[in-house]
Amino acid sequence: MNSIIKYSTLAKVICCLMILGQLTTRADIDRPNVLFIAIDDLNDWIGALGGHPQAKTPNIDRLAERSVLFANAHCAAPACNPSRAALMTGIAPNQSGVYHNPQPWRPAMPDVITIPQHFSANGYWSAGSGKIYHGRYPDPDSWDRYYPHQLENKFADPVPPERNVNGLGKGNFDWSPVSEPTTEMGDYKTAKWIAKQLGKEHEKPFFLACGIFRPHLPWYVPQKYFDQFPLDAMQLPEVLENDLDDLPAVAIKVATSGGDHAAVVKGDQWKQAVQGYLASIAFADEQVGRVIEALDASPHKKDTVIVLWTDHGWHLGEKEHWRKFALWHQSTRTPLMISVPEGIPAMPDGSVKGRQSMQPASLLDVYPTLIELCGLPPKTELSGTSLVPMLRNPELKTDRAIVTTNGRNNHAIRDTRWRYIRYSDGSEELYDHNADPNEWTNLADNPEYASTIVRMSKWLPQTNVPDAKKDQNL
């Protein structure tokens, strides 16, 4: 009889423990983890967006297949520092005054609560590695842990014995294979550390940020990535010979200042440059794959939201322009994808998989989206809008337009069809993406489109605060 009682009691205890375990699991998924992947200078040259037919991004494309891909997403600013500061704080450049790279963003917004700070304040472990903020301006207070160090966000990379490999004499505007193995690359080390954290059990839910530096210049990656893109088969971007003829003077200055395109053409380096960019993208994609594989092999696969974003686009000769720092499509369009697992209160069925939303989206939307997905206290000062409705239904239509800012009072407005650009001197550009996806025909001076300009101009910011103080050390 005593034995029966003992076994009965033991069974009850086991049953209670099982129920407790189930309750704990449910409590944990009430606060899903976040894997936050940022890629530097990556434009739409990924398979899922079709920006270049020779791009090889199998891992990013596989992530897109389990995500909603925002195919009409754009940055808040087409430069590293203002774009990243805007995304991480939720404050648009026209409200912060952080318009350019050499402007320390934290003194301009001393009291702002960044995304990782908001997560830490609400019971999360916020950690990361690699480039999340612009390199000169890391924010130690944002993180509970950063690798290799709170003030050293990015690992060093190997470089060729002699710089200026392309012979153009333009500093980091250079491309070449390096002899060191992939394991010596900074992004490999970042992905390795992130993968290690994913393999651990954690007492708290985590916000884990992985910053991939390539394809930022210089395009120095191991030879095997260059070998994937033979020069004799290289396809150059589609360009129009007289593409600058219908642009205002200020836009022509944006396109040609610095002389990059003239140097590339004169030095016969266009194909080599495209090869270097594609090679760097392939390398970056491989690191993304390592991180996603680590997540999928971890105990966190089913309770982790994944966000992948890039800080802005990149020109490779379109409009005779290179780099970013412009308000055209190639500079502002950014890959943005979000994958939400089933079972979290905000989205019990998870996000739709493998679908694209064509509605305008901004990188400023990431902060409010994560707040809603993870049940954090709302923040009314944010400039963006939650994308959760589109995660549920990518076909949802909105009447929204979004803003990209390149310097004070220079803005691009993008909706589902049009791009309207207004510069600080009042000059304008207008492009119809239904008929002109390459933005070759500026319609701004055509009176037939005057009503379109009036409608689009209503989205221009009414506030354009003065520039934040520049870095005195530069």
C-alpha cells in the first residue's frame, strides 16, 4: 500500500513538473528572442530581389523563403551613420540633425533609448558583434555584452601587401583577392561568435545583433569568392548613356562629385569592380548562412524572430555614380526581411513565409515592429510604423509614402509607383516606376505630372532641424 502511495505521489510530482515545463515554455515564447542581422552597403543584388542576374546569395534567399521580404523598403538616409542611427533610435534624420557620416549621433540624441537599450530595460540580454553602429560611433551603453569589445565593434580584416591594387589611387575604393583564408576575415569571426551564443542556453530572452561588414569597401575577400565570377562573363549594370541630361545641376553634382565613375572607366576597371562587389556579397552571404544554420541547430529556433536589413543601397555606375550618398533608387533601396515563428502572442500563426510586400517600408519601421512583436512598452516618439500588419498579410494595401533624406532638406519620397525628389534649392526629379524602373526619365518638368508632384510633396517633412555638430577629430 505504501508503495502504491509513493508511486502515486511521484507520478503527481512528475505530472506537475511536466505542466510547469510547458508553462515555462509558453512564458518564454511570450518574449521571443531576436536575431538581428545587419549587412553593410548591400543593395538589391540578391537573388530574391533580382538586382543583378549573377549575384549568388543562396543563404539570404533561403531566409527570404521563410520570411516576408519588403521589396519596396528604403533607408532613412543613404549613408552608414545617419541610416544606422535612425534605425537604432527610431528617430528620422530630419528630426535628429544626423544627416552625414562625420556627425556623432549620441551627443545629438543624448537621452534617446536605442533598440537594444529598450530590450535590456525590459528583461532581455542585449549583445552583439560586428558593425551595427557606424564604426567611429559605437554606443557602449546600448549593450550588455559586445564582442570583441564595447568600444571595438568590428574585427580587423586582412589586406593586400600593397594597397591601390586597381591603380585608381582612391583609397578604400579598391578591390582585390587576399591570400588569407576565410577564417581570418573579420566577418567570419563575428559570425563565429554569434553562432556560439546561439548554441547556448540563456537565462533571459536575447536580442542578438550580428553586423556583417562586407560588401563595404574595400572589396578584399579571399580568392575563391572572386573565382565564382569570371571577368569574361561579367555583366555590367544596365545604364543609359545620357542619363544625366535631364537632371538639375545639384543632382549632376551628386552624381559626379568625387570622380569615381570617370576614374573607373578611364582605368578600365568597371568589370573588375562589379566582380569585387559580387565576390564580397557572396562572402557576406556565406556568413549569414553560418549564423542561420547555428540558429536552426539551436534550442532557440522556434522562439526567435529574425530580422535582416542593410543600411542603404549602392551604385555601380548607374547615373555615372558610385557608392551611396544619393536619393535615387540604387542608393535608397534596401533588402529587409522579417521571419516570425509560430506561437508568440503578437502573431500566434507566425509571419507568412516566402512572400513579398510591395508596399513602401522604411528602416525606421524596424523599431516599432520589434516592439509590437516582442510585447515591449510602446514608444510614441518613434518616426516609423509597425510592419506587423504586412507580416500577417503581405498583400495588404496602404496609401503610405516613405522618406529618405540626404543632407538637410534634401528628400526622396517613394510610394508604390512614384519617386519624387526635392533638393534644398527647390529643384526636383520625378520617376514613374511602373514605366521606368531604372529612373531614366525625369518627369518633373512635364506639366502632365504637376498634380502628382503636388500629391507627393505633401509627404515632405515639415521639420528639418539644423545639422548636428560634426566630429572635431575629422
